[in-house]
Amino acid sequence: MATIKDIAKRAGVSISTVSYALNGSPKVTNETTEKILAVAKELNYIPNAAARSLKTRETKIIGIFLTDFSGAFYGDLLQGTKELLVRKGYELIVCSGKQSRWMLPERMIDGAIILDVTFDSEELIRYADRGHKLVVLDRELTHPNINQVLLDNKAGATLATEHLIEEGHRKIYAVTGPSGSFDSKQRLHAVMQVVERTAGITLAIIEGDFNKEGGEHAAKRIMAEHADGQAAAAVFCFNDEMAIGMMNYIAEHHPETRVGEHIHIVGFDNLELAAYSQPRLTTIDYSKRKWGALAAEQLVKLISGAEVENERIYVTLMKGKSVGTA
Amino acid sequence: MATIKDIAKRAGVSISTVSYALNGSPKVTNETTEKILAVAKELNYIPNAAARSLKTRETKIIGIFLTDFSGAFYGDLLQGTKELLVRKGYELIVCSGKQSRWMLPERMIDGAIILDVTFDSEELIRYADRGHKLVVLDRELTHPNINQVLLDNKAGATLATEHLIEEGHRKIYAVTGPSGSFDSKQRLHAVMQVVERTAGITLAIIEGDFNKEGGEHAAKRIMAEHADGQAAAAVFCFNDEMAIGMMNYIAEHHPETRVGEHIHIVGFDNLELAAYSQPRLTTIDYSKRKWGALAAEQLVKLISGAEVENERIYVTLMKGKSVGTA
DNA sequence: TTGTAGGCGTTATCAA
DNA sequence: TTGATAACGCCTACAA
């Protein structure tokens, strides 16, 4: 492993000259710079990240912390994050699990994006107190070193609920996420607001889990309550994954029940998968890529010491065929 | 940021004693160890990863390089990798894109698992030549510092093809992956072997891309060739993603054509998504979790200097409802 | 324009 | 059992 020392010796200059030349400093003659670069190539020189960051106190790496690697949901978000970071000269690494959290305090990463409910807010604040920069996507946290980029859950849930109401549905089921989820709480709150200000609407809340299983369980219960087959059910699943689970359950166990006709479903997220569902799921859409890119941008600003305001990701209603008129 | 120096001063001992104590060396009295630990806690001491790895020349981090973050496919694999690594005292980071490759030569990671066709084999060999340890999941590479953990493509493709033949199909379409894919090549080779040694089978090869689009294009072509509706088509899609794309295309454009009856499809991978397809896709199954775990295990062994043999992941035929008798 | 030298925070080799 | 001290590879005043 060649070091700048080796290059210096070989090129007949001092190590500081090598360092300057390698970093493109104008203090060194073009001539010597070229010579040094040539020697570096010849020696297969590769800088040592540890040594560099020991000195500079930065790694140019950003970490994003996810609850798990299951993915279906994260693809575009990660892509968006990555693209922006690369443009800003940073690298992205994806981490998951409690064990990897040391990377932040030990300065292996220059900052982190958090999308992991299992990460305690207290722990995050501790890190922020120590000067680490964070962007959170899944909670509200006020701290000078923390910025939030949250989905506009209120708008999304309102759009979804109002859509069901406009189509003439009077009894609405809301299938929530797990109890700890911030997004789920916000969505439920918005749903309840809409219901309260609209006359003649009944709301039934079913606790879900943001997974397919949750949608299946909810489907089971809803189908049981509508066993007589007279009234159509209208359901707002707080994410697409559960909506898909619900549609799959219905297709399998109640083939005579048609989504969009006997049961009406709206989701949230507009997963790629939702586009392939039969019928196409009506859902709340937003740009996951933009979400990731914005989070990254905020983090980079935070690291550079700039003041940043919290941001919001806007959502729209994406009409499919899973909701029909009552 | 407290350092061991600060702790030494505060505890009235030398920095080497602190270092030993922090690393649980038996050379230090319990008494002083306790005292040092107490001071460390009091000072909120956090070790500095850069300094440590500058000295130890290791980071205890393993990187896995993927072509993209799209995920659907990788979830379990990453989970399996992660679990094993954590058990062995390593951390896993997920990387993608050319830019992140510096992490290997600059020793930011102790080794890498490669599942990224865009990573040139020559580049990998260069790294291996420099002493870096690698495990490749998507190609064959013989080098003392590189280990392979490959799918048993031959067995899988043979199982799939023979299944179609056993069900009485005589004309078989093979929808391949992109031309650069090692897995695709191996699968195609196996398919051709089966066809050659079985009388009366015709094989049509359609180049795909391992994405849904590839499946759709292939579906279009196959449906056109079977426009008369007389002969049923039998298709082996080289991965589930294409098989799903094919099924979706058919459901959308040829609702009268029933998969498992008028067209017979077998996939490869047994994605979670395949379990939700209608009808359930017949496919080749293998444990993605085990694949990841085995790759990690091999890499850890390689790093520890042990001799390791290349490994293979065994596959089985998972019968669904997408293939029926001719 | 180039060289000297100190230091970043640890580990590890010697002595004591 | 503990303490000096020299690396590890790089950056950066400051000096020449």
C-alpha cells in the first residue's frame, strides 16, 4: 500500500507537496503536480480514508437508517437520496438495525436520514446534542441540528376520505398503521376531522400494521360484517401494502366480491405494485424520489451550517378503479 | 468530544492504561478498570472509528454492492447477510453505484459482497490483487481472495423446463435476462441441454431484461404468435419479475386468455410477489436469506485468512397454478 | 513554490 | 500492573 510518503520519496519532493498536488492546490507548479500524479498512478496510490477523516473530521458519507431491508417501499426514495448526495459530493450507505447506530457517534458518517420508528427520539436527540446532523422522515422533532421532511399526511388522508364520501359512501373503515407510527396518527386524525365535519358518516377504525397481513385481517373482519352482502363497504387503508393484502384476501376468499363494486378501497403511497393490482388501486400519490432528494438536500445544508426550515412533501389523489360510486 | 487522553488525565492514569481498560484487557486491575469506565461514562466518551481503523487497519464493516436499490428482490438476502455478520461482529452497509466503490480500496470496508453486474470483473480482480476480500454472487471468478456463492442455475432451469415438458408441452419459450447476465446464460444453457436431449421439443428464445417490461414484451410477441388460440404456449421466464409482467400484460390485454390453461408460465426466484399473483406462479424457489448468510459467512472466513471453497445455493421447483397440463 | 513539523485519536511495543 | 512513546497516513500552518 503506497502512501504519500512513498510518492514523495519516489518523486523527490516532500510529503506536503504531494498532499497539495493530490488535492489540486494551486500552490504547486503544474510541472511538479504532473510528476507527482504520474508517480501516484505508477505506485497505484490509493488514499486512506481513515487517515483523511481523522484529520478532516469528516467522511463525506451519509447514512440512511431504515427499519428493515424489505425494500418494496424504499427503492425510489433511496434512488432520489443517492442522486442528490452524489451531486453534492457525498456517498450514501443504507443501514438497518440497532447495531449500526454507532456509525453516527463514532463519526463514520457525517449525518443521517432517519426512517426507522425503532430509533428512539431520545437517542436521536442525544446525537443531535453532540452536534450530529439529522433529517427525520417519520416523526416531529425540534432541534437546531435536526430537520424534518414529512409527508403531508393531513392532505392525503383528507383527500382519500373525501373521495370516498363524494362517491356516496356513508360507512367508512379506516385501517391504521401500527400504534407507534407518526404517519398513521396524523392520517387518522385527519380522517376523524373529515368525518366530524360531514353529517351522516360513520367511521370504524381497525388497527393495522402497514403490512399485507394487516390488510388481510381487516378484510376478514369487514367481510364478516358485510356477510349479508347488502351494503357496500368503503375502506381507507393507511398504506398500499395493506390495501393489496386486502384485495388479495378478497380475491382468494370471496371471489364473488368485486373491488370497486361491492367493496371500495383506497390506499396510500402509490407503490409500483399498486399499478399492477386488479383493479388498479385508488391511492394517494407522492414522489418518493423527491422525498429522498429533499431529505438529502436538507441534510447537506444542515451539515454546511446553513439554517433550514422543515419541509413537507405534497400529495395527490391518484384515481384507480378500486373505488366506485355507492 | 472526549478522548482517551481526557479520560487518562481525569482518572489520573496513562492513556495506554485507558486503552487497555476500555478494550477489557486483563492486564489492568478491576479497580482501575472500573474507575476508568466510570470516568469514560461521565465524560460521554465515544471512540473515534477513524483513529481506531487507522491503527488496526480494519473497520469491521462489510459492504454489499447492488445494481440498484429497487429492492423487491433483495430484502431477505440482505436480512440474511446482516444477521450473520452481526453475529460475527461485523456491520453491514448497502451500497449502489460506481461512486461508492472507493470504499473498498480506501479500506472503509473490510470486504465486499458483489451482486451488481455493472461492476466489472477486471476491477474486482484488481481489488482482489491488492488484497481485498470479495464474495461474488453473480459471476464466476477464480482468485485466492475471491469466493463465489452462486445459485444452482443449472438445476433450476432444468427443473423448470422438465416440468413444462412433463406437463405435455412441446413448444417452449425461454425468456432470458439481459445479455450480460451470468445467471441468464447458465439458465439458457441448461434449458438448451434439456431440449436437446428430449425428442420433439421446439424452443424459442426471447431476449428479456429481468424486469416487468421484458415480460410484457415477450407476452406481446407470444400472444401474437398464438393469435389463433389453438395451441397453448408454455413459457419459462428466467425470473419472476418478468413472469409477473407477462401475467399482468395478459390480464390487461387478453382477459380471455387464462394463465395455467391457455398459456403456461414458470418463473425463477419465488419472489414474495409471486405468491400474490393470480393464479399463483409456478417458479423456482431457493432461500434468499440463506444465500445472503452463506455469502457473509464465506467472506468472514476469507477475511480471517481461512481457505474457503466456492458454494452453491440449491433450488427447488415450487408448483403453483400457472402451469397446467397441455 | 516547496519543505518542516505538529497533530488528529488509537493501538501496541517496550520499559519500568 | 502501569506508563512513555512511537507509529498509523494525512493535512496544514508556518518557515524557508
